[in-house]
Amino acid sequence: MSNIEKIRTQVEFLAAARGRSASGLDEDAILPETGLLDSAAIIELICWIEMEFSLDLPEEEITLKNFGTIKRIAAYVNRNGSDR
């Protein structure tokens, strides 16, 4: 499974846990603007990214530019992480 597929699956899981469906979510959709994930889910997603891809994310890098969309998250991971 590619990094982008792993991230999409996790976003779908977190949304479903909140009674929402992320099925068909565009990879370029700004996650906070979709309303699919609340602030707790976004924190869970960041923690999952750190664990799944063996990353230690500096606070200053947790921005919409790096983590606003599924595609941006995957690009960040591909640049900075390891694929398990």
C-alpha cells in the first residue's frame, strides 16, 4: 500500500469514528475545511503519522502547507519519512 493510500485509509477511519464518510474525498481537499475531522481527529492523525512513518514532527512544520490535504501529507512523508 502506498503512503497516500495509507493516509487516505486513516482519514477515512477517523472520519467514520465520528459518524462521517470520507469516501470519495479529493486528495487536494483542505482537511480542516471539509468538516470531516474535528480538532481531536486532526491531532490523532498527526500522532498516527509520526508513529506510522517514524517521524518526529517539529511543531513549526505542522502547517496547512505540509498537512492540509492528503496529497500534501503524503508528499511530506515521502520527503521526510520512512515507509514501513
